[in-house]
Amino acid sequence: MNSGIKENGWTAPFLSLDNIVKINVTAFYSGAGAKCKQYESAFQTIGDKYHIDPVILASIAMQESSCNADVSGGLMQVYCGNYDNGRCTNDIIPNVDAGAKYLRTQLDASKNNIIKAFGLYNGWFTATESYGKNGGRGLTEDYPCHGGVGNGGPQNLDYLQQMLNGWLLGRDPQGVDSFIGSYHCQNCKNGALC
């Protein structure tokens, strides 16, 4: 999943959205995704609109905000430019809609590659996206610390692992199921690289 991170930059392997393994919605909301149950209707309605399984949307909300709508960026932690009106809100429906719309855009652009879409959702990039502060390479372990992206720290290199082998399978990778493993990064407070 993190192919190229140690070398010349992230290259997303292909995994079709249609081929991912995920828990059913009832089991998700009664287990690791219990905090999202109160938003079940929003995830279902918006999921239907963008043809995205509500478990995927709720899993993103768990990964991004622990399904806390009151944090800055709301449930889906969406950049303001992704809202239809360009203005951020923590209101549930517009927030989930903006997140789902952005994910759908990434899925369509990557020919339904869920690994690339999840990576891009989290701010990752490949060399073909041609941006970043490492000479046009894709995201790497040694990506420089900087302000304004990733909260001033390296990108969360655990993201794909936690999504695909954690939340989507009904596991809590940030809690009781942390055994699934992680890709440890240092923080940027001391100028360290990932």
C-alpha cells in the first residue's frame, strides 16, 4: 500500500473499490464504528448519492475525527474548497457531502482505485500530481516538515493500513486493535523527518 514511500515517492498499487473487503453496516455501527451510529442516516443518504458504501464514509469519519462532528473540519475533515459554496461547516449533511464528493472525484480520477483515492483524501500525492516540497517526487518517508499541510507534520503514513485493515474490517486501529501495526513517524517539533 505504501509502495515507493522509502524510495522515489509513493506509487499507489491498484485495488478496485469493488474488490475491497469490508464489514457490513450493522456490524460496523455495533462495534468499532459505534460513535458514528448517530449519523447513520447521513452516511446512507450521501453514500447513495455518490455510490459509496456508507461503511466507507463512516470509516473515514472514524479515521479523520473519531466521528466527532464538533472538531474543526467536522466529521470528514474536509478542506473548505471542497464544499459547494467554498465555505467550511461542521453541519453534518454538507460536511459528509463534501467528503463523499471529494472521495468520489478521486475514485473517478484514479479509475476506481481505492488505495489512491484514500491516499489523496489524506493529502498524499504521487509524482504524477507534480506538487510537494521534495522536488516533484511522490510522498516519501523523508518528506520535509512544513507548515500548512498535515498540520505542520509529516503525513499520516498509517492511513491506508488503518483504513483498509482496520476500520473497514470493523477494527479500531487507534485503540483496542492497534495490533494491526503502524508506520511510525516522528513529529516536526524538533525538525525531524518522518
